[in-house]
Amino acid sequence: MEVALVNSFHDIEPEHLYDRGFKLLGVDIENVITDYRSSEVFPGVAEKFEELETSVKGLKTVLITNSTDIHIINEVLDQIGDHFIYSPIGGYNKKPSSDMFRAAICSEAVYPNQAALVDDQFKSYFGAKNAGYRSFFWTLPDGENSHPAVKAFRPVETSLIRPYYYLKNIANRRSDSILS
């Protein structure tokens, strides 16, 4: 599974998704498109969803979140438009379980290797990988009020994970890596 470290959701380029044949982009809510426990999306998020969906032919964007606050979810949907959402509210196990990831690829009728995930917590990588997703865009926690655990563990995760994927990429000599 490819991993790309990106500063924010806004840094994902439609050309990368198009060139690699992606058909599904799962996006987390908290710390990625909103502050932690907030329903107000960051500026430009709705436009970014629209840009991705219009620039990448056949791309479907969905929300994959552990949030169980229906008020937050509805407010986010009001701001970004109608998107399918996969959450424990729908009876799925919380991330990093692969339940939500598998449900998204099945109901959106795409192959697992056509799917990518955008999330701020590296633990979600394991659920997406177990569901067969091809790529993981690991974002920095965005906003003023990031989840305390994400703030605390991000330096440790980054120092352990970044060298592993850098060396793996060099060893495989993958010119198409989204890490480059």
C-alpha cells in the first residue's frame, strides 16, 4: 500500500488520482476537513471536493469517520453536499477495523485497488490496507483543536513510519510512488 504524507486535504492533486486510475476517495472528517468535534468545515473544503469529483472522471468521494455525532455529520454534509457516509452509526465497527472501508468499496462498486483514504491517524492505514485499498494519504492534523491523542502521538508515528516507507520506496525503485 502506498503512503503519502500530505499537509492537508487541499494538497491532494487531482492529476495523481486520475493518472493512477482511482475511483474512490474516502475522507475522514475530524482533523481533516473540520476541527476535532466541530461541524464547521475548513475554508475551501467544499470546493476541493467539487474539484476532485469534476477533474477525475468517475471518482466518487465518501466520508469514512468514527464520529457518532449525527449533528456534526449532518452539518458537514450541508456544507459539502451529498456524499455517502460510513460511520459506526450505520452499524460498522470503528476504525481501524476494515468494516467501513469494505462497505465503501462494495456499495460504491469499485475494486479495492481503485480506492484511497485520506486520514490524520495512521491507525486507519491498517483498516484500509486490510480492505485492499491501494493508497493512504496521511495528513497532518489540521485546525486549532486537533484530537489530543493525535497531537501527542504524531511526532512518534512520523519518526517511526517515515523512514520505513522512504527506504521501502527506494528498495522497490517505484517511480510511480505517491511518496515522491
